[in-house]
Amino acid sequence: MALIKNGRLTADRWHLYEDDAPLQPDIPAIVSLARFKAERDALLRAHADLGVRLEPGETPDAIADDLDRLSVIALNFPSFTDGRAYSYARLLRERHGYKGEVRAVGNVLRDQYLFMARAGFDAFEVKEGESAEAFLAATKAVTNAYQRATDTRRPIWELRGAQPAIAAAAE
């Protein structure tokens, strides 16, 4: 599976482990919230590179106290119609100040890529059969934003107000 991180196609060094699978100590691990809760202390002791996968209904508040020790939070999209992970990404960035990787996994569609990035995702798993290049092209499909988000784009209404000042400064 291809991985896009920070707008670039990159190798995925992380492995998502099933709850009953033994973890390899030298491979960065992403585990379910249930496994993390059950094995928290041992996982944090044994793995410098540890991530947690949250399913819809499992909020970031469940891991808030450990965010500074988690390198990746993977948010699952089981269906393109379930948008709770957008809210979770934004909560991770804005409420919890999470600086690590927020990864979109599951039914991730290129039409939603730009909006996911604006909500706080910085990594995206591209499903088998999908074109990673098409995902990257999606970032250029929309050039203006109408509202603030977690990214640095200025909303179009701010740009519109800035035009007279820019023109006056050029004179």
C-alpha cells in the first residue's frame, strides 16, 4: 500500500498489528485502541515508535494522556460516508496540540484528500488499485479555501480584503 506523507510519496515503515499478533521489537507498530489499553505499559516500554489506530466512536480523548509518547495516530475511515475521523484529526491538532503523524487509513478517497489535509491529516494510505499520483494531483485541484482550518491557507475572504492594500503598496 502506498503512503503519502506531507505531500510526498514515501515508504511506509509502520506495521498495523492485529490484536493477537506478536509485535516485532524493531518494526514501528500501530495497534488498536483496545490493545493499547490492555498492554499500555509494556507497549510504551518496549516500543520507541508506537502508534494507535482509532476506529469511529473511539475518540482521541481516550489516549490524550499518552499523545506525547505516540508517534502516529491512525484514524480509520470504514466508509466514505463516516466523517468522524475529520473531527478527531482536528481535535488532535487543535485541542490536544498533537504534533505527531495523523494518518488516514481505510476507505480514503482522493476526492477527500485535500479536505483531510486541511482538517489535520498529514499522512494517507492509498488503497491498492488507486493511483498515488492522482492523490498528489488532488492537492492542486482546489486553490482557495472559504474557511479557516488547521492548515495555513488564508480564507478567500481575507485575500479579497487584502487586494486593495496589495495594489496600494505596489503604487
